[in-house]
Amino acid sequence: MKDEYPHYIEFRHVYKTFDAPVLVDCSFHCAPGETLAIIGRSGVGKSVSLSHIMGFLKPDEGRVIVAHRDITDLEEAELRQIRKKVTMVFQSGALFDSLTVGENILFSLELREDYDEANRADVVKGLLDMVDLAQYEDAYPSDLSTGYRRGVAIARALAAQPDCVLYDEPTTMVDPIMSEDMGRLMVRLKHQLGLTSIVVTHDLDLMRKVADKVVFLYEGRVIYFGPVSELDRCDHPHVAEFLAMDRVDLSGMGGSR
Ligand SMILES: Nc1ncnc2c1ncn2[C@@H]1O[C@H](COP(=O)(O)OP(=O)(O)OP(=O)(O)O)[C@@H](O)[C@H]1O
Ligand SMILES: [Mg+2]
């Protein structure tokens, strides 16, 4: 499998049209252990791309490779197996409000087949430690800030022991300090756990901090795919404009988006 599909995640000439074309001939890939950022304006198809990786959407044309498998034609039962390896952290956190932070994590652990009940308290603590939120085990999600809720959502995603985590706008609606923390956490998880990750973001500071490679989408097409370190040298006018707008944003709006 790995010989045929060396990349952990790959889009091969993916097309998707709803009322209008959203993805047009999109190709990019992400190696195991790498972090790939997907950037571009609102409505350009970033979240739609993540839904293809989760197998919630199927391309009209092209192939989607996930966990070294071509998932394009897989049935729901097989997709569920893939989703054990690749989990998504939703923007809202999607936590259960009536359960404590610890119980939210326990809930995910119980979905795991190999999970050993004897050390569940340790596992919950270990996961919360990983995201620096151990002291909030008995708190309710509604007591926490957006950033902390996202941290809990990440701990919960990690409970499934995934190979890969997808983050959709992890720093939207959190303050700049929390954004920094989130970036540090993502880098730490990548190194400690060898996680592969894909992050959809408008936050170019976060992108520079966490990503190895970047996909820039514009009008449904990939107009840049390459190392984050070379994005600044990309001479595509829309990339240059996007980067310039971000600099204006930073000077004019005090750095928060
Ligand atoms: N299930 C769907 N049915 C019909 N149209 C959809 C569906 N999902 C997404 N779209 C459309 O596809 C386009 C891309 O949406 P998507 O959510 O991927 O944008 P995005 O890049 O994530 O934007 P944002 O930065 O605002 O989150 C939008 O025009 C959206 O309305
Ligand atoms: Mg989106």
C-alpha cells in the first residue's frame, strides 16, 4: 500500500461541483509526520477539502488517498476504519455540555476497542496533560474559554490514538496569546506523537509556525503547493495580494483576526 501511495494524504486531480465548481483539478499531498496548511479566502473550498479527507464527501472526479489508501470508492464501514486513524477537531469543539471535561474524554476512550478500563483515570489525565489542561478535568465546557474548549477537543481527538489530525480554523475567535499557545501545542503534538496534520487557517502566523507545506486555493484551484518557506517567493499575484493584505491587517487591526 505504501509503495503505491507513499503520501499519507493525497488529492489527485480532485474536482467537486455543488451549485458552482468548488474544487477544480486539485492536487497536493502530505507525507507522514508532516503538517500541511490549506489557505485561501472564505468559500474557496478549504472545509470541503477536509470533508473529502474524512470521506464525508466524494469527489466528482479524481482520487483521494488517506492513510496510504485510495478511499474514493470505499463504503461507509471501511471509511469508519479510516476515521479511527484520521480525526477532525471541529471549530466549535463539539463537546457535550452536560459532561465534564474528563467525561468528554472518557466518552471517546470508550469507543476504542483496545481500551483498558483499569487505567482510564490515568489515560484521561495523560491526555489532558498533553494539552496542558489537567486542572480542568472536573470543569464543564461552558466554564472554559473558546481556546480551552478547543484544547479539550484536541485531547478528545487524541484519545482515539489517531495518526493524523485535521484542524479547521483552530485559532479563529481566540485571542492572540491563545493563538500562540495553540501553535505551540500543535508543534509539540507533531513532535511528541509524530502526528500528521492538516490545518485550515486564515492565520498566517499560525501557518508559518506549524506548517511544513502549504496549499493555496484560489477559485477552486491550487495556485501554490510547496514549502511554507518558499511561499513568500511565489510570484502568483493572488498569493502576493493575500500575503500583503495580511500585513496590512496586522498593522491596522492590532494583529487579531
Ligand atoms: N454540502 C454542500 N452543499 C452545497 N454547497 C456546499 C456544501 N458544502 C460547501 N458548499 C459550498 O462550497 C463552497 C466552499 O465551501 P467551504 O466551506 O469549503 O469554504 P471554506 O474555504 O472553508 O470557507 P471559510 O473560510 O469561510 O470557512 C462554498 O461556496 C459553500 O457554499
Ligand atoms: Mg471553512
